Amino acid sequence: MKVLKVTPAELDAMMQQWSKAHRVYAPALVKQPAASPNCAPGWRRVDGSGALTLSTGPTPASVKTFFFPQPETLLTYTLENNHPDKGLMREPEKSKEMQVVVGVRPCDARSVLLNNLPYQEDPFFQANRRRTALVGFTCDQSLSTCFCTQMGGSPLGSEGLDLAFSRTQDGFIVEVGSAKGEALVTGLDLAPADESEITALAARRQKEVKASSTELDTLKGRELGKLYDAPLWQPLGESCINCGACTFICPTCYCFDIQDEVVRGQGRRIRYWDSCMFPLYSLHTSGHNPRGQKVQRTRNRFLHKLKYFPDRFGPFSCVGCGRCVQDCPVNIDIREVMNDLLAVE
Amino acid sequence: MPTINEIVSEEIRAQARKLLEEGTVAAVIGYAAGTLPMTVRPLVVRSPEDCSKLIWNTFCVLNLANYLPATLKSVEPPRGPRDPKPEGPLPKVAICATGCWSRNIVVQTQEHQVDRDRVVVMGVGSRGMVSRRKVEAIFSGKEILKVEEGDHELIVQGADFSETINRWSVVRDNCQTCTHPDPVLVDVRIGEPVSERKPPNPFIQVEKIEQKTVDARWAWFTEEFSTCIRCYACRNACPLCYCPTCFVDDAKPQWVGKSLDAVDTGLFHVLRAYHCAGRCTDCGTCETVCPMGINMRMLTKKLNKDVLNLYGIEAGMQPDAPLPLTTYAMDDPQKFMANEVAPVPSMAPATLGHRGPVPGSVKEGK
């Protein structure tokens, strides 16, 4: 793997260079419209002219929006009788333009790999993945709500990043993680990183691995029935207001619903974010709802992340970014839920 | 010396324990401490031992009345949907309530969602609740790790700072313009009563928007609601929203689109606000719980103003009065009615004849 040395001035120049050929995004630190043709919610398009500012901890919005847009048009059609396309459903013209997302944190980069497990055969997710490059910055500081180390990640991790920037005394060392990353640095006159800095980063990572906790992994071997019937769910479900805030801000919540929308005879089939917190999510056509109670829906979200998903795919479906911990209106804290689950006899 | 809220907390715990031990109530709705600074978690306590978890502080921003109907149901003996109501009185539930929350309990009673006889209101005079967002904005870019609360100040601490700020300066907007901080229903008084407040103009925030031109108002509306992610936290945290199926969740027919189209989002917010007209107590929970910081309370506040001006009614202030928008009075303002002196379109027989018979009307003979 190639490791380069980049100064802050060179970083600005790189972003300017990328913005000539690609769409370049950086985290927005002020409110951004949730739906707008030219930007992704929580992110803003940049041209490298201003300095990149990153807040401590996860970016305000997750990178989910680039791979799993809200909404995504799957097919289009017309209801006009005389139209030659009448009765046909067409795939919309998809943008092939590369998008370069700058300022991604290691937690979010891992979330893309995790979502990729259920979406391995999803053509839309995969197409978005092909055209998106993630340029990440490892974390020198964490927030009190960060718990990536418990979930199998690391604040210094480069997993899932095409380019991973880590701070050094006078700039960054940059690990090139993929062919997409390679393409982003091709043609730029960048020096290889000093051997001493590479060793220093490896040593910091080693220390991080030792400090991280793998206690949660024992959940994977636990009997589902006991976790399912644990007494913790009743009070938790009672406090939960069943809004979709946690699922929508979560980088690893990937559920969707599909609908047809017709405006003035022109139709589109869209898929949009759904939330297992909503009763409609699990409502059957018969009228029966297998998760008709609030407590069942609350339990489902946590057990999906901590039991069903790992049983099926291996890792937990949570990267420990702590966004839900910060923003839950009723302070439901997944860290507390994990501890309570571990305590289940 | 203990702070006012420490005294209130102690009284809540003592009264809750007493009510549960005596068997007066089967459950108490209150707050437990949160895991982060400036957060609390609504909690339903069912045993005297758990009462030690109850707390009261200046961050109790969620309207507990939202939990009342479900908690009342949860303490009833289990029965099938077609089983008759059991004989004798059903178990009661105690709830901590400030001015606005108690007014919501009045509205819930008026709307037959709650049986007043089954509720024991533990009335707490509100001193105004603090907006976590306002505090975070002051310390933007720094992580707040601890907030200590005095009666009139907050000591905000982080890894490398500790600052004292004035409490009232970060109290939520709705609390700053609140006129009725003391509960209108009190079965068990907690702490000292709080007197009525007279803010110079309770609708000042709304009037700032009203004074804008139509274009500027539209720009405000578009911008304010553009970040909505449709998580429905505002709806779900609201004690007024108890429809079994909300209009946004209806699939047959579907009233509102599901994507983030500005028209759909705007429609949701406007309709939600109108559903709250004459019922909203301006408790501010909708605004508080929004993860995107949208100021949707301005819509309901505007309607509160209109209902007050048109009918002279503030929601939940008169337990025995009917709800303003479900009743009709002869002297109700009706500016929307057509003016009687306006010319009435002529219904000359010739015109009717020209149009021919109305489709579907019954024809006599052949």
C-alpha cells in the first residue's frame, strides 16, 4: 500500500484538483436542506477554495446519503396515452459523475462496508458505491459519546476509506486504500511518507487495539430467546416515542420502502428510507401487524443491530458513532442497552 | 443549601412512593436522569422501590401527558378487544405535570382520551425549562461533559473549561413567553406554586414572522422546513397526536408523498399544525425533540394566537368549557361567509334549460 505525505496546502490543492473533474463534498457545519438537487443533506459541495473544517467526532450527517439516497428513483414511466413509452418502465439516466466525499470519519467508512453485506446484490447501492470515493480523516480526539472501539472499529482505522489522512506534526500521512484512491492521487506530485511517521501511526494503532473492548462479542454466542424475553425491553419501549430520528441519522440503518409517485402523468418508482420504529413498516396487507406494540418495535431495532445482523453476516450493525445517543429525544442510549443485554442471564 | 429543583425532586420521590405504597395509584409517570448532560428520560415507575430513580431538573422538556393514555391502559387488567369493561373503578396513574402539561391533560379529558378520575396530578410549578440546543450553541465546537444546575445559573463544564451562565438566558422560547406556568389541575402539590407570568407580548415570535411580506414569509417557511427528515419526532412527542393511523401513514388513500419533496414536507407540517388548532398548549416539545432544530412551533403558536383572538380561548384553561373548534356558537366570528348584499348568481329558467337536465337526476315518464 502506498503511503504519502501531504501538507495542509497540498490538501487544498488536491481538493481543487478533484473538484475540476468530480463532485466534491465536505461536511456542512450549518443546516443544509434535506432535499436539494445539488447537495446531499448534511453535506455541501466544495471546490477546495476554503479550508476544510472538521468537527470532533462523527460528521453531522452520515455518508449513508451518498450510497442510499433519500429518495432514489428506480424506474420512470408515463401515463400519457399517446406517448410511445406508454406501458414501459425505464431506468432513469444515472449520473456517472464521480463523487468524492472528503472529511469522512473511520466510523462512517466502516458503515459502508457493513451496509454492503446486505446490499451485495443491490444494483443501486453498488452503482453508487462505484462512483463514490471516500477521503477520510482518522480521529485524534473522540467525543464522550463515541464507542467505535467497542463495535470493532478504531478511531485510527482506515478500513473502507479510499484515502485515509492521519495527522502528523506538520501535515498528514495519507494511506491509499484502493484503486479509486490511487486514481485520486495520480498525477499529483506527492512525496512518500517518512518511514518514522508510518511506524509512529502503526504504534498508535497497536495501542488502540489493546485498549479496545471485545466484551460485546460474547453477545453473538448468546441464546436469542433469552435476549428477546429480557425484562429490559418493557421500560425501554415505554420511554421510546417511536419516532424515526435514530434510524434516519444512523449510518447503518438501511431499510427502505418502495412507492410509485405520479405527477401530471409522469410517474417514478422511488425507494425511500423507512424505519422499523413506524407501525406501517411491519403492517401486513391482511391488517395484521406482527410488531403492533411499541415495545416490539424498539426491541427490533436493537436486536437487529446486535443479534439478527451479526447472526446472519458476522459483525454488529453498529459502528459506534454515537449519533443516536446524542439525538434521541428521550435519551435512549444504545450503550446502556448493550450493557443491559450483556447482563442478561 | 439544596436548590429548588432538588427540593422538588425529593418531594416527587416521597409523594410517588406514598401513592404507590398506599395503593392509590398503580404507576407514576416522571423523569429519570439521562446518560448525557442536559438530558432526561421519561420513566413510568410501578413499585415504591423504583421511586428513587425519579428526578426533576431544568431539562425536563418532554410533555409527560404524551405517556398518560398508554400508561392508563397498561395498568388496566388485561382483556380482549370485545370483553366488557371490568366492574368497579380501574387503577389510577399519577403524573408530574407543569402548567402546559396539565392543560394537555385537560384537553385529553375533554377529548375523552383520559378519564380524569383515574389521574392523580402531581402539580409542579414550572420555572421554565432550558433548551439544550441553546446551551450547546454558546459552547459551539466544544463538548459539554457536565452541567451543574443552580436556581438561577448553570455551571457548564468541558474537558478544559468551566463557565457559569445565566439560566433564564437559555430557557426555551416557549417558556420565555409562557403565561400559565402553574398547573391548572393539582391533586398533589409539589413545591411552591408559581404565579402567572405576564410577558409583554406572548406572541412576539409569531408577530415577527407575520410582519414579513408574503414573499419573505414564504422564504422563511421554505427555509425553516427544508431540513426536515420526516422522522415524525414532533408528532410522536406530542400529546395531541393520538390518531391510531396518522394521515401521513395512511396508504389508502395516500394523502402525502413519502419522499423529501418540499411540498410533501410542507403539507405534513401545515396539516399537523392545523390538527392542533385550539388544542395546543405551546409546551414546546415538538421543537425540542426535532433532531434538525426546526422551529415548527411557530405554526402552532400562530394558530394559538388566532384561536385566542377569534374565540377568546386558550387550550386547556377551562376544564368544563367545550373545545373551540368542535362546537358552534351563534356569535362565532364568520368572516368567511359570503356577504349577504353581494349579488347572487341568477338562476333564470332559461339558463337551466340551456344546461339541460342534471346528470343522474330522476326523469319522469318517457
